[in-house]
Amino acid sequence: MHELITSKANEKIKLAARVRDSAKARREEGLFFAEGARLCADAAGSTAVKTLFYTEKAAEKYGEELALLFEKSDEIYLVSGAAADRLSDTFSPQGIFCVCKTLDKSNNISIIYSKSKLIALENIQDPSNLGAVIRTAEALGVGGAVLCGCCDIYNPKAQRAAMGSLLRLPMVTVDDLPQTMAMFAERGFMTLSSTPDAAADDITKTDLGEKTICVIGNEGSGVTEATANSCLKRVRVPMGGRAESLNASMAAAIIMWELMR
Amino acid sequence: MHELITSKANEKIKLAARVRDSAKARREEGLFFAEGARLCADAAGSTAVKTLFYTEKAAEKYGEELALLFEKSDEIYLVSGAAADRLSDTFSPQGIFCVCKTLDKSNNISIIYSKSKLIALENIQDPSNLGAVIRTAEALGVGGAVLCGCCDIYNPKAQRAAMGSLLRLPMVTVDDLPQTMAMFAERGFMTLSSTPDAAADDITKTDLGEKTICVIGNEGSGVTEATANSCLKRVRVPMGGRAESLNASMAAAIIMWELMR
């Protein structure tokens, strides 16, 4: 039987809520928070689970996911009442929560250089957009992602939208994207920046090369001029309709699709 | 100066909340509800606004949109307090709400037959998905949509996700989609049903013809067997990665993109 926590003032509960709510706490502790049966199981498949919390109701309903999580978690607590309420961040909580170790990404740049189709995301600010783009990247078979100036990948909304893909897809974070794009070009990558500008090359008529990386920019302002200038080509998605209607993650999906096509 | 409503028991407020919350009320009254400066302005561009409600704060912030709405609305009320709270359905209300007439779609089938690229949506149940797919269809230049068994297009969540496109894109609702697809085939359309099934034709290698209509199915269960059987071909989106990760509206975006490419 696992130890029961009922108080929201419990130190374990307070730590979990802190890493859930604060990017700074996640960075300092090297931990992040996941909620829900599927997401916690996905996390356990990709990283170490430090603490698992579950409610009695969850034990009845999600036996299979919990059996896996029981095996993989360092510490396990049953929660109820105010403690469970304090952990939940969703409208219909499933009663499964875990605190996981953030991933060590120090080897990722060499993995990423070995892939042939990549995306770079610059200043994506909305966590749900970031999660949705990475989820689609994984589905289409994009090899990895370079992030610069984006919101925290361990933000709970990003994790929810990504359905585990933020933990599975190789990723690196860089400070200087123009310099990074120049490095990719030196290594033989075709480097592209995407833009809605009609003067850019039609992506369906552009030779994308064997190895390609394409930058996708901020939801409102697009790719920065410095980064666009550092790329070999500018490409656009030609659109027959009311182009301003295409939202950022849909545009990214079409660019990635063309990259992989 | 417009008449002020402060009580949530006011008949105009009660009608607005009723058509906001109930598909049955929308059908019976021939009315729907829109909230927010941009969405109300979009609605006024596509249909008649029966009643406009606005708060004093909105008048300061959204002067431009309100000027347009003042011109186009049959009745206009200033709202405050409990009345404004009763109308709002969002986390950060802008204080602009309107009740609009649903569109007369009786002529749409002849408009739709005149287009060359169309989609049919079968049993799409999530209003946000329905709105997102129609928004993308409009952006890419798809000519219109045939709906069968989908959720109500006037659902506030669908309207929010669609950003006005549900009012602009030609649409018809049909009861018998297999019969409708057979009619499109008789009129010279290539009729397609989309499926994740590996036995289906690769959409990138399929001759889609001059005039094409493609069925996109329910988020979980896909296109029904009866409808798939009524189409000339089954097509799939070939995916290099973890295909189960692609969400329904992203898959629909890629299908529509290939249709228009």
C-alpha cells in the first residue's frame, strides 16, 4: 500500500505544483510535471519518473497505465482531497500526476546533424502551438527540431498538445539561430526560411535537396530578418484562397509535409 | 444613446444565451450567437445581425468594429453587470456580442456543383475541429463543403475556431452521403474517401482529376464503410513517422493541400 497524502501543504505536492506552474522552477529543479494516464505513461517511456501521485478512482479506471507507472516510478503516493485538487490543472482530471526528470539533451546536436529533414522553430510563443507542431513533425517523420527563443517545452500545455512527442523527437535549443543555420549550410544542408511573402520561392517548385532544414517563425511576426538572411532560400506555401486564414500550426504542417513529401 | 440592459433576466439576454447554448434553439429560432469584436464583425459581413450587445469598455477599445456593427445591426443595446456576465462565454470577454440570422443555404448545392475542388465532412463531432478544418479549407481555396452528420456549424466553439469561414465558405448539409457521392460521380467528379489504411492509394500518386471531392471522416472512426464504398477511390496520406500521432485536423489539412496542390 502506498502512503496517502491529503494535505495541499505537503512538500511533495508543493514541489509538483511549483514545477507545473513555473518555467524557472523546472529549470532549477531539472523536473517537470505531467498529468493524465496517457501523458504520464508516455513520459515514463521517455524519461525517469521521480514521483507518481494517483487517486483511488484512477486506480479503478486506469489499472493498465498505473501498473506500468508503478514499475517505473521512484516514489509513489496515493492522494485525495485537497492534495489531489491542488495537483490538477485540467477540467476533467483523471487523477494521475507525475513529476519527471527533464531530458539530458547534451548529445542531441550530433543526433540532429545525422538526420536529413529537420525544422527550426524561432520564437514560437504559444505552448499549444509548439506542442502541436512537434506532434505533427513526429507523425510526418521529421528527424528533429532546433528551437530558438521558444516557450518552455516542459510547459504543461505544450506537453498536452504534443502527446509525448516533445519527449521523443530529438531537439536542441540554441541561442543564435543565424549562426546555427550557417553551420547547417556548411554541413551540406539546404537551409530554408518560410515566409508568407509572395516574392519567395514556391515551396512546391523548389529543389529542397537531400538534407534540408526549414525555419518556421513566430505566430504573428514570422521569421526574423537576421535568421531569414542566414538561410540559403526563402520559401512560401502558395495558397489559392484567403491565405490570412491559415493558422500558424496548419501552415507549419504543410511546410513539413512538403519537406517530407 | 442605446438602451441599457443590466439584468440577466431581460428577455433579449435570455434569448441570446439560449441560442448560444442550444442547437435546438438555434434551429427553431433561425438565429445564432457570436462573441468578440473580430467574430461579430465577420458575422456582420456574411449575414444579418438581429441584436448587438456591447459594454462601455468595448466602446472604448473596439471603436472601429463597433462603428461597422452599429450600421449593420437591427437592434442595439448597451449591457453591464449581470447582463454582460450572462452573455459572456469566454475567459477574457471583449464585451461585444451579437445574435445573427442563420444563413439560407437553399441555393448552395448549385454553387457547390459549379466548383472544382470540394470536401465532404462525415460525422465530425468536435466543434473546434469542424471550425479548424473549414478555416483551412477557405485558406487553401477549397470551393465548398458538404456536411453529413456533423455537429452544428453555429456552435460557438465551431464559430470561434473558424474565424468567420463557416459563414463564408459555400456549404450544404445532406442526410445521405453515399447517395450524394454517387451524384457527384455522375456529374463528372472524381470521388475520394480518405483512410489511414495502407491498402489505399497514395494520395501523392493518385490522379485526382479536374473536379474532385474528398470525404474526411470522424476523428476516431474515420469514413463509414457505406460512404467509402460509394466513392470511386480510397486514398491515404503516406506518413514516414509515428502516423498515429497525426491529429484529425492536421490530416485534413494535408489532404486538402494535396487536393489543391
